[in-house]
Amino acid sequence: MAALLATMLLGFGIGAGLIFAFAGLSHWRHRRLLVGVVGNYRLLPDGLIAPVAGLLPWGEMALGLALVSAAFSPLLGRAGALAGGGVLLLFGWAMAVNLRRGRGFIDCGCGHAELRQPLSWMLVARNLVLALPLLALAAMGPVLPDGMALLAAMVAGLAVWLGYHLFNALAALQSSPLSASLHPIRLPTRR
């Protein structure tokens, strides 16, 4: 049972690594927009917005690499899992602060430019759901899976990555103007 849990957590770490790596690549490609996204959160002093936006893509790509390599380097994987879980909790906290301020209209910055998503409590919950297994992976002892367990972890990681993108696409679709036109709000009529 412990081996199965270790394989599942490792697979989750690989999936989270793919999420971080591709998010970092996307943020790097849209780095000019990222400064505005980071600034919209209104949590950093003006002088730190550009440096944080500049470092964020590189940090995400490094976290992704560390998490994907967890199957071959348990120490690097554990460090990446701890840092990744912390970053996800930090992002979730930033979203929650802005939601409490009534600023749910800003883009979360977690999708591509074509998948703009306003902040929501569902996104905060998503970050928490992603962070907890990473923190469990960080707390787990070193694991070097054998061939079949490694294959299972890689397939599980791919499933996590695809599930994440499905969640983001559905969340973006739900908040899109197209969705509102397909499901107009009907107000009760007076009789």
C-alpha cells in the first residue's frame, strides 16, 4: 500500500511539474502582459512588480524541471514538491485576498491569454487541491520507483496535467461571453 501511495504521489508530482513547466513557458512567451497581471493583484510595491514578473516564468520552469525529475532524483523532487506546494498556496492566498477585496474581476494569470479567467473561489480551491499532494510528496521519504511503477507514475502525471487543462478550459468557458449568450439569465416576470 505504501508503494502504491508513493507511486501516486510521484505521478502527481510529475503532473504538477508539467503544469509548472508549461505555465512558465506560457508566462515567458507573454512576459509583457505578465507585468500587468502581477500588478493587478495589488499585493506588491510598484518597484517589485517588474522583477517578480520577470523571475516568475523562470521559477515556474525550474520548479517544473525539479518535479518532473523527482523519479530520478528524489532529493531534487522533494525540494521541488515543497517549493511547488508553497508557490501554489501563495498564489491561492493572493487570489483569496483579492476576492475578499471584491476584486474577482481581474485575470488570475493561470491560463493563456485566450483563456482569461476571473478570480474565483473555485480557483483558490484548485490551488489548495494541487498543493496538498505536493506537500505530502515533499514529506515522503526518498522513492526510486522500478520500471512498472515509474511507467504508472508517468501515466498518472500525464493524467494530472490533462485534467488540469480540462479544468482551466471549462472554467474559462464558463466565464466567457459566449457562455453567457448560450445561457441568458432569465428574470422572473410579473403577473
